[in-house]
Amino acid sequence: MTTREKHYFAHGHTAEGYVSFYPSLIKELKHRYLLNGAPGTGKSWLLRQLGQQALHRGYGVEFIHSALVREEIDGVIIPALQTAVIDATRPHHFDPVYPVVIDQVINLNEGIDAGKLKGQTDKIIDLVDQQEEAFKRAYDHFCQAKQFHLQKEALYAEGFDKSRANEVTNELISRFLSQVKGENGRERHMFFGAATAEGVVHFIDELTEGLHVRVIVKGRPGSGKSTMLKKLVQKAEELALETEVYHCGFDPNSLDMIYWPQLKVAIVDGTAPHELEPVRHEDEILDMYALCFSKDIDQLYAKELAELDHKYKAQTKQGVAWLREAKQYRDELRSHYQQVMDEEFVQQKLEWLVRTIFRDQ
């Protein structure tokens, strides 16, 4: 067994709205515990404690972080035990697919003294509605930012050499995938980063520790980075090679990183907002702008690109501001529920989970 911790996001607040990859991560697990509970009922605390219990027993643990507040935990996966415990409440709603036999619902709302909430109904409804509106406004701004990003891509397309990009992709396939054969071909989809109430955060360094090779891809919008990664994922699928697919936290239709556990190789987009430089001995730079452009678009359209970049950043800043406001409403909701929550009830649920999950260990 390994004691390695893994940290990532299973969902995100994106230009496409709220996006979740929970089904990809837990669909094959044999034991799934779904936590229901209002803000302030102790879900994140319970999940963190459970993960620490698993680490203490020598198990590898995947900590799924909140895309609103990085420090909070929304889920824990213990791969060796085929077990997941996740926050199944809004917005990452997950209904039991196989009730009782695989999926068990744990309702932390049962620990709330409902009588003490009398007189607060209108306030709670108002806070929930304001939080939902704040999320919607954040998505609207991210969507606007994406349009400016697409306009930048259109400018760069003028100098992009697609055939050369295909050659670069084939070179990577030849180097890493020409003499390899996998077994299960499993793909797991997730995010390494997210736009949170604190701004853009990521776990790239933690996720790429201990690799044989880390290829850091540089480039510009529209320089073929995501397309190249998608082709590599497709080739790995043909070879039945297990692949971890990390989507862009801004545009989930794009890919930012792929990782092959069997090869201990990761190929990662190292451009803003998650800029990476080669600081490890296993790091390599792959500059798509230098390799695949026949024109210096940076110079040719310097003024236009600067203007679009300014507009893009302004919209993303506004989006993050609305996420911050959504968090404020959520924090106020949490305060209301914490005051009427039985902490001992949460402790009892944690103890039951520990006994149940580790009973045969």
C-alpha cells in the first residue's frame, strides 16, 4: 500500500457553467457513500478526518477539493478499498445509482435541530437565491471572457501550421506510445485547477511529483496544445493505456494535462494562468509557438492581442468577484446551520464510516 496523497478538483465553475466529473471518478467503485447536508453540517470536516484516518492506516487517498474554497474537501476516494465518500449536495448533486448495494446515503441534516430554525426560513431562502444568482453572474462573465479568448485564437490561426503540429504530436506518440500496451484502458477525468473565490488555484506540482518525464507545453491560444493532448488521449485509449485526463478549469472542452501512471509521464500546458517553468531534472519544454507558427503573430497583431487580453482578464476578474460573493452568501448560510447542528451527530457518523470502511482491515 502507499501513503501518497493526491489532491485535485472533480468539478469547476467554468465558462460552460457548473461542470462535474464525479461520474468518471467513482462509477467503477464498489462502495460509495453520499453525504447530504446543508452548509455548516460538517461535511468537509468529516471528509478530511476520514482521509486522515485512511492515511494513518497506510492507504493512498485522493482528496477532492471544493472549487469554491480550495481548503475545503468535497470528497475522498480510497482506491485500494474501491471506496468513495463524497458531498452529494448541490451544486454537485449525485443521486444513488445502486441504492444500498453500492450507494449509501448519509443524511447529516438529521443532526439539525429544525425547531431552532423557526423564524429564519425567509432569510435562508433569500441567501440560497442570492448565492445561485451570484454563481450565474460568475458564469456569464467567464462566458464573455471565453469569447475574447476565442478571438485571440482566431488571430493566431493566421500563422498556425497545422501539419507541423501533427508532426509534433506524432513525435510524442512515437516516443511514448509506440512500444507500450496497457491493460484496462481506463480514463479518469478531472481538473488540476479551478477558478475559486480566492482566484485561480491549481495542484500541478503535487500531481506531477515523482515522474520520469514532465513535458511542459508552451504556446499561445490556438497553438494546438489541447488538440494535441486529445489525440494523445485517443491513442492511449486504442492501446488500453490508463490515462488521467485533466480538463481546463476555464473551458472544460479543452485539455490542460494528461498523465499516464504506467509510464510515469505527464504532458502539461504550462501557460497562463498556470505558468510552469522547468525546475526539475525530469522537465522538458515543448514550445508550440516556436515550432508550429510561420508568422510572428505576437508582433503582427500586438495591439489587438493586448486589447483582447485586457478584456479577457477584466471579465475573469469580474467572474471571480461573483464567486467571492457566492462564498459570502454560503458562509452566512453555514453560520445559520452551524448554530443548530449537533456536532456529536457528525462525530458519530464519522466513527460509523471508519468502522464500516475499515472493518476487514
